[in-house]
Amino acid sequence: MAEVINMPRLSDTMEEGVVAKWLKKVGDKVEEGDILAEIETDKATMEFESFHEGTLLHIGIEEGETAPVDNLLAIIGEEGEDISSLLKGESKPSEKEKSKSASKDASKEAPVADSKDKKEETSESSNEVPEGVEVINMPRLSDTMEEGTVAAWLKKEGDTVEEGDILAEIETDKATMEFESFYSGTLLKIGVQEGETVKVDTLLAIIGPEGTDVSGIASGKSAPKSSDKKEETLTEENVSEGETSEEKEKANTTEAKDGSRIFASPLAKKIAEDKGIDLADVKGSGENGRIVKKDVEAFQPSAKPAAAKSESPAASSEKAVQTYTPVGEESFEEIKNSQMRKTIAKRLGESKFTAPHYYLTIEVNMETAMASRKQINEIPDVKVSFNDMVIKASAMALRKHPRVNSQWTGDATKIAKHIHMGVAVAVEDGLVVPVVKFADQLSMTQIGAQVKDLAGKSRNKKLQPSEMEGSTFTVSNLGMFGITEFTSIINQPNSAILSVGAIVEKPVVKDGQIVVGNTMKVTLACDHRTVDGATGAAFLQTLKTYLENPVTMLA
């Protein structure tokens, strides 16, 4: 029978997930434990493994798509099986129960036989695991995980645990992940303390009714993995306990050159192995000198040779002059490009490589503009920025120089009769250009209010597509970062973009004398197919007039 797999809840705060990548495609064979997909949550991108075997019959969420938790993710079943009823929603198995069952199977928690042929085993197991008690073992949180370290317990013994509560943070060989409980009850026993490293399937915790005696389970007498184990003698159990303890110790330690033991987490050991770092040279910052991930990442290989030289004065004295040779490791950090970043790269590349750009720069005296802005902002409930003044001046200059407010189509040049100003806004993932429509008809106060609203939406990722479409000219301002002069790539299909620098206090010549002045440089990038040099220069002259005499914008 086909198994329905829904979008899993991979963290306590996860409400929806994005399928970053499918590692299986429809028609592929799937084994239990195979990684189906990489799912991006609100906290991290995590691997999601299958708890079922069969053929991947259906993918419900494509790569890059976002879906709420419990939405249909995939269907696994027998090859050629009819799943039309499942796709129509006529027959949906209880995924919650399957999730619990799969989690129990994956972590091999408290197996209980229900066959009549195994009556004796059921009786014996019930003696060891009291009714209502659930044994939780160290889970396998990734396909390559062999052991895990408890980074932090979020519950302590005696605490009440609800289904879905986060029990602990577990460090694997790939990441530190939150591990949630599939049971409700009281946390009766913690089997692995913070900082300890144990193998997968080792006793992690016990949950059950408050006051239940679990001393027998805690001592390792319970949760057999198969019916064959029930015939082991007490001596064999004790030997097994000793071996397990020794394995734990070995898993958490490495031997130094002098024979002493080095304590390190699995993730730290894996990173050290990948980078070729000898753990004996790394100083641990964890409990009892235990080496953790950050210790390996911060380790500088050059520290060892330097120490060796300082420890060997005789060797250094043999050479009168030693040339210092820097030692380091060449490495790169790969950051997956977001859809926004890919779109920015594509569009700006097309603009730069198809439109013949040229640049015109002019310096504007901002003394009068600064005084005018100060007077305007003294009016109650009014706030105007220099950027608002530039947008207004640009819009009015475009009305006088319509050729700059144009588009190149190959067969014709389209000159826009309306003026929609694009305003470049930096956001976390890149750059967006919301549009102030009919800007020449708005006052500076109205422009400021619209820009503030659009910029806020941009940073909160609430900007609608309609609010980013239709620009005829763009303004990009980096003056607030102290950038005095720069050039921009034209935001197609526009023919020009204005780059605005910072206002700089500097010596200027006024009436034949050198005085302190405030100037601002603006650079116009033009598409030479539509805007000739003389046209662009005339536009800048008009813009300069408006900015140096803001009162003219009211005429």
C-alpha cells in the first residue's frame, strides 16, 4: 500500500518549509534511510530521510516551492500502483501516527512484540519496561551519522514533557539539530549528559508516568534489539555494558602523540579530518578541555611552527637570518544563490552586456538645498530627505528632457509620457526597485511618504509585484554610506539611472574667495542607443538648477 509523506515539522517553530533540492526523482527506488530531499526551514536547511521503502510515485512540492507543514510532499509505494485516490484526498493515512511509528523504528525505541508466537518475549519485556514508559535512544539525524553529542538539554529530569516539545539539541557530524519528543509524560531519566558523545541507538532518555521506577532500564537491562538477546546471561549483559562504555569513551576521545587522550565532538573530528588538522595541536574550549567545532574552525596552523621555534632556541640560533614564511589554509565558503540573487545577476548582466553605457558626472552646490530642507522640516508632521528632493528634481527634469525618459525596443524608441521613478532599495538578499508612480505630480512630502512606505515593505518582504513594475527612470543613492561618487548599471528597460553620492563639506570658490561649502556629486548612466551625450548633459544641467534652487521646483 502506498505511503503518503507530508511536509514534516523539522523544528518547533516551523510553520512551512521550502524544498531546496530533491535527491530522488519520480520512478526512483527508495530504501529506508535514504535522503529524499533537502528542506529549508525557518532555521536551517536540513536533510529529510525516508522511513519507507518502495518507488517514489509522486512529488507534491517542486524544488523552490514553499508549502505549509503537513501538505502532501511525496508518495512512496509499489511500482505502477494506482495513487489517484490519494491525490484526490479520498484516502489519507494518519501521517501523525506514521511519523511516530517511523520515529520509533528509526531510533529503535522500546520494541514490543505483538505476535502470539512471541508471548514469552512480550511477558519478559513488560517486566523490564513498565506500562506507559517510552525508551528514547540516540536518533540517527542524518544518513552519515554514527554518533551524536548532546549539546544542551532543554528539559531536566522531573519536567513534564508534551508531544512536540524540544528535548535536547544534538550535535551530529553535519549540524546541531533540535530533537523533539513524540511522547507525553514526565522525563524520568537522562541517559546522556550534556557534552557526552554516544553511538546511535544508545539510551538517551526515558519518558513515562511520574514516579515510575526505571532503575532497571537505566542500568541497561531493557530495550533488547531482537528476541535473541533475551537468552543472554547476566554475565554477558555485564560484558556488553563494559564494551558499550568503552565504545563511548573511544568515540568521544582521540589519542595524542604522547599517548594522552583528546576529547573531541564528532563534528569537530570530521572538520579536522577534512582540513587535515591534527587534533593534538588544537586547544579545546569545552568541558574538561573537550574540542568542539569552533575550536577547529578557529585553529591557525601557523601557531604550531611558531611555537616550535620558540621552544627550540638552539635551532633558531643556528640560523642567523630566517625568512618568515606565512602558513595558512586556502579555503572558500559557498553560499547558495537565492532566487532574488539569480534574478539580479541575470538582469544586470543583460543590461550591462547589451546596453552601451556611458557616464556623466556633475557636482551640485547643496548650500541652498540644505537651508530649504531645514525650513521645510520645521513644519509640524513634515519630514523631507535629500533623496526626496533628488527624486522630485529628477522627475521635473525628465519632463523637460523626455528623451531620457525612454526605452529601446530595437525597431523603435519608446518615449514615456508618464514619469514613474524607480528607487533602489538594499535588502538582505540583494536589491529591489519599488516604483513611485507619477512622481512629477507629487510634492516632496508625498514622495517621502511613499518612499518610506515602499522601503519598509521591501525590507519586510511584503512588496507586491505591481509595486516594482513600470519604472521609466531610476535613482540609486549611496550617500548615506559616505560614498561620494559611483556609477550604476541601468535598470532595464529604462534608458538612464542616476547615482547620488554624499554631501561633502569642502573648500569652494565663491565670489572669487575660498570658503567652506557643501557639494554633492551625481552621475548619470545613459544608454547611448537612446540618449546622446548632449541630451544627458542637458538633463544634468536642469537637475542641477532645481537642486541648487529648490524654490524653482514650486514654479
